[in-house]
Amino acid sequence: MHAAARIRRASLALFLAAFATAGLAQAQKTPATGSSTYEPTSGQEGKDVVWVPTSQALVDKMLDLARVTKDDFVMDLGSGDGRTVITAAKRGARAVGVEYNPDMVELSRRNAEKEGVSDRATFMKADLFETDFSRATVITMFLLPDINIKLRPKILSLKPGTRIVSNSFTMGDWKEDARATITQEAGCETSWCTALLWIVPARVAGTHKLPQGEVTFKQRFQVLSGDLVTEGKTYALEGKVRGNEVSFTAGGREYRGRMNGKRFELKS
């Protein structure tokens, strides 16, 4: 079996086992599209994953970790009943939910209307693999690891500084920039209680001329290595990228700079 398939099957098994243990219901037959009485059930099957609601406490933590404000444009991938989108809208952000199940889309719209945020919280019936994310400043999701990996190239091509927050599942060897876990005592109602944050890094790899000499970066996601050449000497460097901001150490000194388009500028 292909490795990605094993990951997906194992993750799906974890989902179902967790909810079986908790005594929650499994998949139900989806009623007719547009039904005003539609009520989703935790564990029901969807296009790419089973649907499991994110605890409201973790929704709040995810948006806190991404520092969502009224200036943000939030996109929730696989938006389910709309709670993440609605919560972001209550913080003043404009938010869009991407959901393949049309009944979920209609349910989310009704929920947004009830909460008085339908002017800022909108929902679209769409395939997340075919959706344009380029306007987003924050992306939230609760997807399986292999789906995260498939989306990763598209996410990494977004504007540097875009914040990505996932409920529990990782991005493979792209390690998160931060994580936060809440307890069931603090309000997490499921087994999925960890928020993981990534900040899309600028592409800095290559050699950049500086007034002091030149710097060559080798880049692995947000982690940097390479060399700084200055005053006739070469120093190995280690550093990180956070959006457009770059920091590294070389020769016992710390340097900070930022990417301006494709040009690296060292701060004085």
C-alpha cells in the first residue's frame, strides 16, 4: 500500500476510534440538498475526510494563535457547520468557508444568519483543491495529513506572512512555527485539542549582495543555513524566516533583515 494511503487510513481509523470510544454517532445518510432540518453527525463521511466538529474552545485557540483581527481575510478549508468562519467574523474579519457538501453550506449560511454575521461570513460549495486561496491572510483547516501534504505546495506559494492553522494534523516535514494545546477541562470537547501554526516563509534561497559583502542562504521551509562573506572572511550561518522577516547568526553575531520582493535587505 502506498505510504500516503496508509497515513490516510490510519488517520481515519483514529477519527473513528476516538468517536466510538466517546459514544458518538457515526455516519448518517445525507438528506436532500437544501433541507432546512439537516443536522450533521460527527463521523459522517465527506468527500475527502469524515466530518468531525472542532470544539469551540479550540476554534478560539486557533484564531488566537493566528492573531486574527478585523483586518484579516480568513478562509476555512472544509468548513463543515461554519463555526470557525462565524467565529472569525465575530472578531470583525471577513471569512469564507470552503465546503463540498451543499447541505453543510446551507446549514452554515443559516447559522451565520442566526449569529448576525452573514455580511462578513460567507460559504461556497467548492472543491478545496480547485479553490483560489490567494486572497487569504489566514487559512484554517481540520484535514488529514496526506491532504495537508497535497495542499502544501499551493500553501507555500501564498504571500509570505500568510498564517496557516491546523487542528491537530501536521504538514509532514514542514515543522510548525508554534503550537498550543488545551485541555478538556478548559473546554476541548473531543480528542483533537491541539492547534498548530505555520507562517508562509518568503523565498530567500540564493546569494544576495550586501554592503558588508554577500550572504548565501540555503532554505528548508522556514529554516536557513549557508554562509556570510564579510571583511574577507567566511562564516557559516543558521537562521529562520518568518514571513518576509529574516534572522540569522554568523561569526558570533546576530543579523536581521527582510525580503523586499526578491532582494534581501539587511537592517542596520
